Amino acid sequence: MQKIIMNINGMTCLGCVSSVKNVLERIAGVNGVDVSLENEQVTIQYDAEKTNVNQFKEAIMEAGFEINISKETTQQA
Ligand SMILES: [Cu+2]
């Protein structure tokens, strides 16, 4: 299982948090999504054989948010 933490711009309320959570949880291979409005951060646990970071970025951008890629980190979970 892989874990990635990305910073997101544009989340202003709990509605935004659930939008981000929903689009990510819909992706096959995603096992856990944790969104922090306070830190403007999303933590995703996923199976690297089934999905990848580009899919997360696409889904988040389609939902109307921006990603601060400079703060992206990946780690083995
Ligand atoms: Cu909102």
C-alpha cells in the first residue's frame, strides 16, 4: 500500500471536503482518503498496481480544485 499527501488549494468549506473525498473514493484502488480543510491537505492510501497519482490529480482538478504539487510526498504505508 502506498500513501501520498498532497496540498490542495480552493477548499473553503465541508462541502468542498466531501467533494474531494467523493471523487477520490470513487477511483478503483483507493483504500482510504483523509481530507483536512484546516491544512488544505489530502492523504490518500492506495494500491499502486491499480491506480496512480495522475488519476488523483485529474479527479481533484475535475472537481474544481488546484493541487500544490511542490508539497507532494509519497511514502510506503
Ligand atoms: Cu465548499
